Amino acid sequence: MKAFGDEDTIFEDMDVLNPNEQTYQPESLPEREVELDQIHSALRPATMGSTPLNLIVYGQSGQGKTVGIRLKTDQLQEYADDSEMDLTVVHIRCKGMDGSYHVLTHLVKRLREKRFGPGEELPSGHQRKTLLNMVIENLEQVGGTVIVVLDEIDAIGDDDYILYELPRSNPDGVRLSLIGITNDLQFRENLDADVRSSLGEDEVRFEPYDADQLRNILARRAVGALRDTYFEDDIEDFQHLRSEILSDDTIPLAAALGAQDTGDAREAIRLLFRATRFADDRSETTVTEEHVREARDFLETKAIESGIQTLPNQRMLALMAVTYHGIHGDTPVTTTPIYTQYKSFCEYVDVNVLSNRRFRDRLNDLADTNVLNKRQGRGRGDENQYSLAVDLDTALENLPKESERLGDVATVLREQGGVTGN
């Protein structure tokens, strides 16, 4: 057994290479100067005694949207503190909130914490209109310029009550600005026209990073995180990176793999972080291309396992039906026998049976997320065929546990597939 503290490490500061935004946030975004200038323009009226513009910031995951807003609002807060400007910034992460009601409760809590300090509880048992009035009352008590940042605002779905009412609330003595951050590129277009006209006074779009940008991002993270890694002549880009820890092709490969999908910086950072941990855990002093490829395979497997474990019941039953045929060696299999087996499982666990058409949609959902392989039917009346896109043992091991909903069916499948234990 290894003892803590006895191992050498290639890390100088592991947090810098951790993709978790709560662990580390960069102090600059050189690749986003254009977007930061656009955010600056929307916030600048606050420094002139006017109201900052309402703003929608959108782009795919991992493009620096949240960090960019934090950098500019923090910069504005520093200006406000130095110039005795009355400014309050409230940041609400809407992920997991399924409507305006929950956003309003969290906004009331955060505004109260701005007034009274940490520890305020979420209000409960109130009507939506009452919560809005509570928000307005607390805004008026806070006063001055208030910027409300609603991160991942698309989580509220079609319930845009807060986006319609809050910009029109006009609390006394308050210059109120709303910033919505979303991964949904169609979010603005899907809003009601009245909401769109008030919330979308200004827009900033973050395009996906390309491989060159990701190389520079990874280089900066590496310099902060690893021993014997630095920038020559203090020029902070990949071309000037010098490292005794990273082989020449390590960062280019991690950047290329990150760019080929969605240009997600977090994914590229996660890939380099895992590759570096593999090397460090084995007491190896160089992180190579092979470590990156191993990290990619590891993370892909973990993503698939997590994706299976969190499937809704109907998709899980569809996967179980295909898994049943995989156990018995008759895949790829057409839709009809899969649907027959699915109905059998539904009856066994007393779950409503979807129509054949809706069931096919669930199969296609699983194919879109790379849990199933789909072979398109060649002609009219020729059914699609499906098979597992993961190995059988991986599918079986990640089905519901015995104590969970659908666990009885999963246990039977594991027994038939020769996988023991839960």
C-alpha cells in the first residue's frame, strides 16, 4: 500500500489543470478578447451612471462563457469599489431548476444573503407572483446597480415568466440588468417575442475553439500546473512552451482530440489532466501521446457508463431489450423483436408501454448518444437494426442495481449474461 507524502510528483499545482470550474478559474481569456470587449460594451453604461444592457451570452459548452462573464463582472466590481459606485452582482446557476419558480426562490435567497450574510434559506410555499414581489422588494433594499446573471438559463425550458417579468419590474432606486448564459444556440429564437425584445438588448456568441486556440489554453494550464514547464521569453503560447515533463506531441494531440468534437476547452483540459495523472500515479516523469490516448479511452468509457446509469426508465427498458438479444447472440436485431421484448419487460415491472413509433424514437435516442449502433433499413418496409455500441459486460454492469427501479429485470439479464454481483 502506498503511503501519502512519500511519492515524487510531476505536479507543481494540480488545481490549475483541474477542469472543475469551482477548483480553478483562469485570470484571463486571451482567445476571447473580442467577446470580452462585447461584454465590456454592455456593462460600461454602469460606469456612466446608467443601466447596463440586458445581455444573452450563448455558445456550446466549454467555450469560456461563464468565465468571461465572471472576469468582466469582477473587473466592474473592482472599479465600483474604487470609485464608490453602488454595484451588486448576483450569480444564479440554473442547472437542475425546471422553471421560473425555482429560479425566483434562489434569487430571493441570494439577494437576502447580499443584505444579511450567508445562511439564508430558500423561501417555500409561495405563489410565483409573490416570489417576484419578494425579489423586487429585496432589489429595492439592495439598491444601486444590480446585475443578475442567470447561468444555464435554458434549464427553465418554456417557462419564461421570470424573463418576461423581471426586466419589466422597474424596482425603485435600482438600475437592473439581466445576463442570460446558455448552451442552447436556439434559446433566443425560441423565446416569446416580448421576452426576446427586452432580454436580448445585446448578444454575445462564443464560437467553438479551434485546435490552435486549445493548444495555447493547454499550454497555459500546463505551465501553472507542472514542474519544469515554462514559457520562453514570457510569451504565453504553445510555440514558446518548454517542458521537461510533456513530450512534444502531448498537447497537440489533446488539443486535436478536443477540437475534432465541439472545441470544448474543458474536455481538452480534462483529457490532459487525466493523461498527466496516469503518468504521475505510475511515477513516470514524462507525459506522452500514449497517456493521452489512454486518457481518451478511459474518459469515453466513463462517459458511456455514466450515460447508461442515468437513462430515464423508457430508454433503459429499450436498452435492456437490445441487451437481451445481445446476450442470446442474435444482434444486430430489427425493431419488431426488440419491441416485443420491451413490452414483456414493461409488463413485468408494471410500466406503461410506449407506442411502436415512440419506442423507435427511444432506440434512435440511444443510437444518437452512442449507446447503440444503428443499421439503417435499405428500403420501404425494411426495418432498422440495432446492436450494443458498448461491450456486453459494460452494458450489464451499468444496468440498475437490484434495489433500484427496474432492478429485477437487470438482475435477470446479468444472470443470463453470466455477470454476477451488483
